[in-house]
Amino acid sequence: MQVLVIIGIVIAALLGIIVLFVLTLVITHKIRLATEKSKIIPNGQLVKVNGNNMHVYIEGENKDAPLLVFLSGSGTSAPVYDFKPLWSLLTDKYRIAVVERLGYGYSDVADSPRDTDTVLSETRAALHQLGEKGPYVLLPHSMSGLESLYWAKKYPHEVAGIIGIDMGLPEFYVSNEEMKTQVAKLKANLPFLRMGLHRLPSIQKANGISPERYLSYLSPKEAEQLKLLFISKLLNKAMINELDPIFDNAKFVADAGVPDVPMLLLVATKPMPGSKQDMTAWVESQQAFAQKHNAKVQLFDTGHYLHHAEAEAMAAAIIEFIEDSIV
């Protein structure tokens, strides 16, 4: 009996320590978020869209060619910096724009619908307020492939071409059960991440926020902004609101049909770091789509964020495609 009492005391003590640790972590995280807020300074322009600030970064001087519009995938906390390895290689020849949708980068977090029509209307409104009317060459990463395909279908006069950066295709989302499992797992992990665990260097490194990765293309000031945005924006309510309708959005875009514009698909053949995902179905779906819709495809022996590892090769492919098929 005495042994059981001791064991009970030890277990209670351990649980107390865990609870205290979690409370300390959460409180510290909240305090640091408040102090860090003033350090987050946009490097582009903020425009009001439906009462919320949206951030758009534009660089380059060539107004004779279509504007290259970068659209990020799901969960990319700081698109303007995430895409920099690639867009920085294109600004000598073209003007580029990185549109950060609500919940991303320097844009506000808003609890608004995340259906494809709404997201597209916000993107277009942000660009229009800055005097941009197209034509655009869209460069969507991952999930924003849905928005881009629908954009080109609904407003064909605005879209001169699409260059997919391992972009999501509607048919793949609709038919792939593994995607639904991944979304469910992500949502299950939310409470842990919101405690502030993503401040840990190991979690930041797993998400590409590590010195050996970003200091090669960002200044120290930009690197600090990237970390601040990652900590403040990771999996906020706007990002989470995108997850549930993603499969309905995919069906909606699939039903709308594929636009008749020049398309280049830049496709990763390896899984994300730490993942054992079989990429066969993903690559085959991209190749089948390209063959069916007369798109060009180029494979890269790297992971989903291929614009980090293969920026130079991708820039060369993009320039060649634009010069041959669009301009």
C-alpha cells in the first residue's frame, strides 16, 4: 500500500510539472507575441480588401511583359520571403508580384470564407487597387493551383499563362484519400502548435526556418522577419479555415473545366523532409494532366518546396517558357 501511495505521489508530481510547463510555455508565447508585433514591418504595400489589409510585394521594371504573380501554398507563413530564391532571379527581365492572401505573411488574419470564388476575388481586388489589371502569368505553389486554374477559366483575358510550382490539381485532391488523412492529422496537432512549440529550433528547421537554409538568399533583417512571421502566423484561423473546404473547392474547380492557356508544370519527385510519402501518384497525375491539356512538364529531383533547392534551374525554365509560349 505504501508503495502505491508513493507511486501516486510521483505521478501527481509529474503531471503537475507537465501542467506548469505547458502554462509557462503558453503564457510566455502570448507575451512574446505581443512584444514582437511592433517588430513586424511590411516590405511591400498594404491595401484594404473587404475591410482587411492584404499585403502585395512588387518588384521589377519591365512593363512590356505580363506581371508574374506568385501565389503561395497552404501553411506558408511568409510567402514574400519563401518565394524570394526564385523571384529574385526573374526581376531583371520581368515585374513580379507576391500576393499574400488573408492569414499569410503581412496580411491580416480574418475569419472569412475560404471558397475559391472568395479567395480569388480578394486576390484580384488587391492587385486592382495597385493599378494592376493584367495580363498576368500566374505562378501558384501547391494548393493555390486551384485558384489559378479557376482564375484563368473565369477571367481568360487576365491570365496569359500558368506556371505551376508543384501545384495542386483538382482531380488529385478529389480522388486522393491520403490527402484527407493528412488534413485530419494536421488539425489534430493544432493545440500543440498553438502553445508556442513552433518556437523550438527543431520545429522551425523542419519548416525550412533555419540559418543554413534562409541566410543564403535573405538578408539578416529579412531572415528575422521570416522567423517573426512564422511564429505569429503559423496555422492561424484563416489558414485552418482553408482546410475543410479544400475538397469542395477542388470539385468546384474541376467542374468549371480546364482553361485554354499555356501551362508549364514544375514538379517535385521527392517527398517533404521527414515524410515517407510515395510520390508516384502525385507525379503521374501531373504528367497525365500535362498530356491531356497540352501543358509542358519538367521534373525536379527534390521536395515540395522546390523553389528553394532548384531556383536557378526553375528560373531558366520559366524564362524559356515565357519567351517561347507567352511573350
